[in-house]
Amino acid sequence: MAAEPAARAGLDPSRAPAKVNLTLRVLGRRADGYHDLDSLVAFAGAGDRLSFAPGPDWAIRVEGPSAADTGDPADNLVLKAARALEARCPGLPRGSFRLTKRLPVAAGLGGGSSDAAAALRLLAASAGLPAGHGAVVAAAVATGADVSVCLDPSARMMAGIGERVGEKLGLPPLFAVLANPGVAAPTPSVFRELGLRPGQRLREDPGAPPPRGRAALMDWLAARGNDLEAPALRVAPAVGETLAALRATQGCRLARMSGSGATCFGLYDDCHAAARAARTLRTRHPGWWIAPTLLR
Ligand code: C5P
């Protein structure tokens, strides 16, 4: 699909929202080692921020509460995305990025991918390219498995290794609490723990798309899960504690892990129930990252 230009979609191009996998099914493992997925993704109000100013060369400054966890700025996916776009658009004006990192890192929220997608939106806007331009989409695929789905963030099905992105679903917004126990669940370790051989298939069907009504959607979500939850529990047992803590909050309708973890989410009937659950979790687990948020 071609993403809508960011301005037409009404999206603030500097916002890099957290991506949440409401469902994640692993269909099998490809010969190259990557896993084919079938996932419903949605995006949160919570996220990082990115700004861009033209300058002589590519540069990035990272600040914010999670800045210390982001590693060497030279390896940041924002710069990888910028270079991937420049390789496809010779003469693209260079410049420096300022990233305000609020999301936990390597947490199953696609934070780095969403930052990279925001960089592509900002660069496309500064170069006068529509956000759905072929070079932008190709640069997203080249930057990372999850970057494509973050280019125009709204609820969609995602397939392949993440590069096949469905149409906007227009789901009812979901009231959620995101909870991260501060323990890393590195994506490659979680996929490895799944234990599939290259070429091994688990399922062939891509699955039915979700219904649009809230009650039917909740039933559809309850009947599905995240295939990476069991391997993530072995890599990071704190995932189990996080799911149990969410399920113990008043009004929690459903709790699941996002991506390869360790962040989990709980769903609630309204924003008051979600806010109350977030307060309870902050009291019980003062060291955790907790964010009440709307998923859409
Ligand atoms: O592309 P990205 O850097 O996000 O992926 C990190 C790692 O996660 C890959 O190197 C691979 O081991 C694993 N992965 C996978 N199948 C996917 C996505 C990621 O096996 N669909």
C-alpha cells in the first residue's frame, strides 16, 4: 500500500508513537532465518519526539528519560533511515536530528522503528517528497522489519517479516495501559527461543481481519494471542509478572505482551479505568515504566 502524505493524514511528522502488537502470530521461519508474521498493530498516544534541522552532515542528539539506554548515537536507526533515503535520493539535503527518547528501549514497542519512520517523514517533508513516495517506502524496508508499518501509524494488519502493510482499519480506539518491567527481552533471543528451523512452517493461513465493532473486536482479540509470549517468558520471566500485575488491576479486560516483549498491555472499557489501573501499577511497581494511553 502507499502511505498517505503525512500532512493529508493529519499526522504530526515529529511524533514517533509506540507501536503495539494487539495480536502476533508466527506463520513460520524463512530460509534466511527471519520469521513470517501475521499481526494486528495499533499505535499509542505515548511516544518519542524527533525534530530535524538542515546542516552540513548527518548528526543526531539524543535526550530524554530513555536516552541513556539507546547506545551509540552513530548506530541509531534514525541515521540508518536517513542514509537509506539518501542512497535512493542523491542530493537529499542532510542535517541533524534531535530525538527525545521517552519510550523504553528494546521493549517490543517498535520505538527505534517509529523513530526511523519519523525521520523518513521529516526528510520527505523537507525534500518535498510525498510520504508514500517509492524511495521513502524502500528506505523504510531497508532500515528494519518494523519501519514500514510505522510510516503512517494507525491500526493495520502487518504480514511478511513486517514489510507487508495492510490498509488502515479504522478500529474503535482502545483504552490501554502499557507496562514495562525494566527488563530487556532482546528480539533475536526471543525468536531464537521459539526454536523453528529455517524453512519450517507453523501455519499457512494469514487469518481473518478483525471486526470493527468494539465488543466483537474484544472477542476477536481474546481468541488470539502473541506467539512470542511463551518464548519471551523463558528469556525474561518478568514478562509473566507484568501480565499478572495487569490482569490483577480492576477492570482489565485483556492483557497481552507486545512484539517480542517485555512490554505488556492491558485493555480497559474507558479512560477512567485505564488511569486507575496505571495509578495502581505505579504504586505496586514503582520501578516500572507505566503509560495509560489510547491505541488507534
Ligand atoms: O529487523 P530487526 O532489526 O527489527 O530484527 C531484529 C532481529 O529479530 C532479526 O535479526 C531477527 O533475528 C529477528 N526477527 C525475525 N523475524 C522478524 C523480525 C525480526 O526473526 N519478522
